[in-house]
Amino acid sequence: MVKNVGGYEKFKSELLAKPEVSKEYEALKPQFDLIRQYIALRNKKNISQAELAKRIGSRQTAISRLEGGYPNTTIGTWQKIAEALDAELVITFQPKKCVKT
């Protein structure tokens, strides 16, 4: 079996070299960072999508969509999820990082 060493990373770096792709990637980063944090916490607590859905009064399919990056998850839903996972949802505004050119 031949492994494609570095194939994904190479592909990703080639895509991100394109300004329009890089801009969109950065715009979506906060959303996907939040989703990654939430999934890690859910897994750490050993809670299934179905169990989480039950705890927040939703359906497993809605949790699956959320984890797939569904873009219209409300702050209220994130608050319910945080409560169900015995966590605190913290939202902050931070200054943008300056990029020197």
C-alpha cells in the first residue's frame, strides 16, 4: 500500500495560497474552532449525539448537522448545549491581529 505522505497538508497549503480561499477559510475559522471544542468536550464526557439531543430537547440529526458546520446555530442553542455538558459558554470580542506586510 502506497501512502500519500503529506498529501492533505500539501493540498491545503496550495489552496490557502489563493487569497480568496484564504480569506474565506479565516472567516469560517471561529465557527469551526467552536465546533471542534464542543465535539472534544462531548466526547470527553462520553455523551452521544442522541443523548445530547435528548438533554436539550432536540433531535440527533440536528446535532449531527451542527457538528457538520451548519451555519445558523443560535447562541441560545449553544447555551443549551453548554448547560447540557456542564460547561460555560464564553463569547468575547478581541482586537484583530495585525499582519505586517
